[in-house]
Amino acid sequence: MDRFAAFSKRFIVARERFSSVLDAALQACRQQTLAHLTLPQDERVAIAFVDDRPWSAFSRYHGNHQTVIQVNTDYQFTVDQLLQLACHEGYPGHHTRSVLRASVPDLARNWPERWVQLTFSQESLVSEASAMAAVDVAFSPEQRARIERTQLFPLAHLDSRDVERHVAVERLVGELQLIQADVASRYIDGELEFARAVSELEELALVPHAEAIIKYVNQYRSFVTTYTTGHAVFMRRLAACAGAQPTDAARWRCFRELMLKPAL
């Protein structure tokens, strides 16, 4: 964990650069999404900065194709994590899903009950699982590194010479998310106390804000599995739909179909 923390520290975006880097990341995710999905011309995303929340970011759809993304400034984010956040909360993640659901006549007209999205529901599972997949649908690892090197690192005033390694490490750490589900399950079942759960997340899953994760579990309980096991299920379904050697068109078509389903 210490080696990973020291490596990641080199890519943390300073608070005074945060807004400009996030705006650029959001536009990069939006541009890539609009190349593959049709969204209404009046769709918009606004950013609000908050603190003292049990989550790093939260997307709230306000109707009329408008979303407000709240970002918790108590957290520190690397350049790649901000790109992931922008795709997850915005394009092609939560905002895109909400806008598409509001824009497809059959969904809006025939399933009005779907506008009530309970936290502990299949609808929320699909929403979070698809948002977790958003950055990998939007960008290949090479595209991700190129956008960060040419657009985001300069805005962050950071050295971009190790950007490929930064992206690769973040992707590998992402694969440890299933450990988070196991730790959360044992914590909820009383097999781990708070301190041990935090320690396991730090040492086994390389989670930098481990205490915040366990506090999130305290408040939202098993909902945390939507980001972990839910994401894993979604990615398997996406791969099965798109085929062994998917084209961009096939990957985006399958992503749209799966994200608009009421259940995985």
C-alpha cells in the first residue's frame, strides 16, 4: 500500500487545478459518447463541489435532460480517477443513462414506475454497474493515456512522462474491487470490526480512502456491491453481447442495450 500511495501521489490533482481538469475530463467523455450515442441538444451537466459526504461523487438527474454532479472535495483524486469520475457520473454513465431513459418514448410512456429508483433495487444495480463500466467503454487504454497526456496533465501542471504506467496501474487496482465486496460482506456480518476492515481494504485492495468506504457501508450497507460484483456481472454481459473481437460500434450498441434494461 505504501508503494502504491507514493506512486499515486505523483498524479494527484491540486485543489486549485481541480475544476479545470474535471471540466476537461467531462468534455472528453462527452465528445467520445456523442460520437456513438445520440443525445438531445439541450442536455447539460453542472458541477457542484461539496464536502462532508459519505461518497466521492454523486449524480442527481433533475429532469429536462439536466444533471448536477456533486463532487466531494474531502477526497483527493489522481488525473485518471477524475477521468473515471467524469465518465461514471456524466458520459456515458449516470447522466447519459438518465437522458436516454427520458428520451426513449417506450421507456418514458410505458414504464412510469421506473422513474422511482429505489436504492436497493435491480434498477440501481444496473445504473451503478453500467456507470462503473463507462470509462472502459468510452476509451481504450491507449486513448485514455493519450487524452490524459495531451489534455488533462497539462491542466493539472503535472509531469506526464509516466502516464501510460499511471493508467495501467489504475486499471489493475480496479480489478481488486471484488476484494472490497468480500470485506464489506464480512464487515456487515460482524466478522470484521471497523479497524480490521479498513486495514484489509488498504492492504489487499489498495483503497486510499478506506475509512470512507467503511463509513459508506455503515450508511448504505450492501449497496456497495453494485460497484463491485455488479460491475463484474455487467462486464461479462457486455463481453458476451459484443463478441470475442468487438468493434467500437458493437461495444457501444451492447452498452446502450444493457444500461437501459431494468435488470441485469
